[in-house]
Amino acid sequence: MKGGSLLSNSDFKNQYKKRLKTRIEEASTVRKIVAIILTVLVLVLVIGGLSGYFYVKSALEPVDPDNEKQKNVEIPLGSSTSQIASILEENEIIEDDMIFRFYTKFKNESGFQAGNYQFTSSMTIDEVIETLKTGKLVKDPVLRVTVPEGQTLKQIAEIFAEDLPFTAEEFMERVDDEEYVKQLMEQYPELLKEDILGDEIRHPLEGYLFASTYDIYVEDPSIDQLVKKMLNQTQSVVLPYKNQIDGLKGIENVHDLITMASLLENEARTAESRQKISGVFQNRLEEEMMLQTDPTVVYAKGEGHQAKVTYDDLEVESPYNTYQVEGLPVGPISNFNKNSLQAAAEPLDHELLYFLADSEGEIHYAETLEEHNKLKEEHIN
């Protein structure tokens, strides 16, 4: 035909095949893109769902299962569930206030009471809810352990070993581990100073584990949990007296204050006599006299030594023996009662330099050595 050329039948078929192939490839590419998009969406949904699940699961668990320290939390009168949830989150009693609100709504919990509560970060969300409904702490201690005043670290270890699944030796190995002690120093920087790692210190934490009755809320607590529980108590008692150190003779820091408190704990049994003896020690330090207190000799002699001190015992060479060293011993010789600490920080002002206890435990004081020797003849010899 005139006017132009026509494709041959063969060329037409080739072009058709090319277009068909192109369409197939495009369709395949579209399917791949759709498949990738769907896969991504599914993964996002799955990951999002799992993340949401684990987040909610975590938010429903205790904030810190190992933290048994009680926190005072006030729930004001007229507080809504939303306000209560915010207060609980601020005090680290729950993980997430929104999850708490949804959970209480899901379980149809209401009737929360206003008041002053004592919560712990180890409480479950159900325990927190039950507490708010009843107005009281519902978690009873698993165990109650009393650590008396005047106990050495080894004696404390033996007390714990009686009821808990570790030996006294394991406790001592842990608290004497230098790396562990350094970790504690980072966590309690105002309480634990470099003094406790001195070369002559027998046990770094001697005197720092406060005498008290401890409620334990977890099964089989670790040594670390117990130590931190006691250090928290020590810190709460000691640090308020920190500002009273200035002006005390021979006491320059918290370590010295605790050391003095341990001496007073072992020298007398009443708050009044401890305060008076503290005044004696202050006077002796002012006069640059040795403290010469027998409990330091007993500690210097070591475990198993009899409480009664002989003249030969006074000669023992030790940084703890105040018959041989000037000023305070190198560190505490036991834990202490709060009134011993108060006596160390607030000594009674007087002129006395000597004291002794008779067989009945009554303490006699003197201003001069002559008077002191007369008292010894009357009550000791």
C-alpha cells in the first residue's frame, strides 16, 4: 500500500511480547512493593503489640522488687484516681500513672481513701490498690531481725546467719570485699568516706550497720539488700548531726563521730552517763591526754577476748588501743544506739577528766588523778 509502511506480522508480535513482558515485570514489582509494605506493617503491628504488651506487663510489676524502704505518701482528701496515680508515680511507687488508671478502670477498682500512707517500691500494683482501699499497709514482713546495740560486724553476721540462707563467713567476706565497699561508697557518699578503707582498719563497715529491728519483706534477702537497708538507717540517723561536728575536739568528720559514738556505747548504758562521759573524753582530748577506754582494748585484742581488761592487755599494740594511741582509735569498735551518737555530738560541758564503774555498774567521776585514785580504792581495789 502507498502512504507508509506497515509492521510486518513478525514485528508486531515482537512488540506485543515486549509490552506484555514489561507489564508482567511492573505487576511483579508492584506485588513485591505491596508485599514489602504489608510485611512492614505486620512487623510494625507485631513489634508494637509486643512492645506494648511488655511495657504494660512491666508497668504492672513492682518498680523495684528489692527496695523495701518505706516512703511516706500523702493522698489529699478529694483526690481523683488520676491525681492519685500521678502522686504514686512521682514517689516511684508505680511505674506509669496511665497504666495504673487503665488497670483500676479495667478491674473496676474504686473507693480509694485519703490519708498518709507508707508504701514501698517493692509492692505490687494490687497491693498498692488494696492499701488505698483499706487505708493500711497490707504487706506483712517475711522476717523480723533485731540487731542490738554494741554489736561488732562479726556479731551482726552471726545474727543474720541464724535465720537467713548464708553463713556468717559469707557475710563477712562480702562486707570486707574492697570492690564492694567502693560501690557502697559511691552510693552513700555523705556517709562512707575514704577513712573506712584505711590500711589499719580491721573491717570497713564496722560500726556503720545501725542497731535496730529490721522488717524484711522479701524471701531469702541477699547480703547486699540487708547491708543497704542498714546503711539507709545509719545515714538517716547520722547525717542530721553532721553540722554539729564543728567545735568538737578530736572529731573532724562523720567517721570520727561514729567512732566516738561506738566508744560511748560500750562505756555506759544510759543516755545521761554517755553524755557525761562524752564530756570527759572532750576534756581529755583538749588536754592532749589519751582516752584510755577499756572497750578499745577488748576490740584490739580480738574475738574471744574476755571483757575484763588486765594490765598486760593495756600494752597490746593496735591502732584501736586508746592506751597506746593518742586521740580516737582508727575506727569504730561496734555499732551504736542513737543516744550514743547524740552524746558524741552534744557532750556535757564540765571539768571532769576521769571516770570508773564499780561492780554495780554505777559510774564515779573525778576532776583530778588524786580523786580518781581514791575512787579506785573505794570502789575497785
